[in-house]
Amino acid sequence: MQIRNKIILALDLTTLKEALQVAKNVSDYINTIKIGYPLVLAEGLECINIIKEEVKCKVIADFKVADIPETNRKITDLTFQAGADAIIVQGFIGKDSVQATLESAEYYDGDVFLVTEMSHSGSERFMQNVSEDIARMGMDMGINNYVAPSTKLDRLKRIRGIVGDDSFIISPGVGVQGGDPSPTLKFADALIIGRSIYTADDPKQALKSIIDSIKL
């Protein structure tokens, strides 16, 4: 997935009107948007295709799918039918459930991003203990795309060491959560940034400032 300026805009807003306003405002700088439950639960799955069409971008559905194989398959089918280009799935649920998501994605010619570890501090209690095993499982399954945190550079570095340089890592937690763009990009291929952009008085200028800091 080619991500312009190595930034994915996380549109964790709850109205389609506001989401479109922000997305269109920064569309000169980004070509990939991440949409999660807040927007989809408020506006419906159809908001995926609306944003794709009106903003002319790719959409990653951040549903962190985490259920039994049959339910994972149904969720993934519906997500790709709604127009998503990729879906994010949790790895701790195990190989069979992840495989169901992979098979659905392959049918719809979509991508899967496997969560190894999350960016918030609470994930350290449980997920950190298994994140490296999740990454190894992903490699055994032939998965190319991963999610690993910018807020824990040591963990991100370890995940990169497991999945190798040919894998694609997107990294959440930059900005409000404390992740730093440039150090993160030493180990990740793209940054996931939300509140630092969409809550700014001038989202376009906020995004441009981040891009300029990366290029320094």
C-alpha cells in the first residue's frame, strides 16, 4: 500500500459531515484514511464508500476484529463489501480466526493488517507478553502488514526485527499519545495520526507541520 507522506489520517469522529470536512481539508497531503468504530457506529458502514468516493482515498477499516473464525469472516466480508481497502485484525485471537479474515480479504482483493501490540499503556499488562509471538505467527501465515506502537519504540523495534524489512508496519500513537514521528519512522513505514490533526484549529497546517518535521 502506497501511503502519501507516510501518514494515515485516523478519522475517529462521530459525524460524517465533520469527517468529510477534515478529510477534504487535508486531501492534498494524504491518500489513506483509517476509519474505526466511532464513525461507523454513528453513520453506518456506507460511510466507508462515501469517504472513498468524495475524498478519493484508500480506507483502512480499523475494527480490530477479534472473534471466532466464522464471525471474523462475516465482519470482514461486510467490511470489504462496503468498500474498504484493508481491515485491521487482532492477533491474540489465534491463527484460525486470523486465517478466516485473510481468506475473506483475499476473496475481495483487500489487505489485512495484524495488530501485534497497541499504543496505550494498559496493553503492557497482557498484550506485551504475547506481541512477539503474534508477530512470529503472522510471519508463519505469510502476512505482510502489521500494526505496532510508536509510543513504545523498544517494542516497535523488536517487532520490526521479527517481521523483517520487507514487511509493512503502520504505527499508531503519534502526537497526543506521545509518539514522535521521526524516531518512529526508523522502524515503521507509516504513521497513524488522528487527534493531532482533526482537533487542530487548522488541520491542514497541523498535518503540514508534521510532514515538515519528518523531512528535516
